Amino acid sequence: MNVPECRRLRLVLGDQLNELHDWFSDTCPDSLYVLAELRQEATYTRHHVQKMAAFFAAMRSFADRLEALGHRVLFLELDDTAGYEDLPALLEALIRHSGA
């Protein structure tokens, strides 16, 4: 996993796509915002495939918006997170690789 070095990782979940949140009020070069498509998001209950596609597309769009505002963003697609059993395992790897 290619994770930029940072002091602070900030996980943004798919239901937290609000650029007016205090986190985004100014850019911080020490912070890395992480948005991740996770298999467990798609499988914890039955979802229509179009709903999941729209959900992940909204996350991608928000990541692009944050980058346009000058924030450091790491967006992980399903293929990037496939090797991790769950969110805690992914977070452990992100912390280890980023130095946060």
C-alpha cells in the first residue's frame, strides 16, 4: 500500500461527506484524509448494486472535491482494500505505513 507520510490520519466515512465540517475549514499539510471503499459496507446488509455504485461514486467525488480545496487525500478503491478483513485491519495498516 502506497500511503503518504503524515502525522494525522482522518477517516471520512461514506455518510460523512460534508465539506462544511470543521475538519475542512483550513488545509493542514500534516493531515491525510482517507476515504475507502470497503467490502463490509456493501455486504453488512442487502443493497441494490446501483445504490452501492452511487455511494462509492459520491465518496470518490467528495475526495476529488477535498483535493481541489487543497487537502491531502488518499482514496482507496475496493481493489485496494480487498486484502483487509475489516476496517480495523485497514486502519492498522494505514497507521503503520503512514507513520501517524
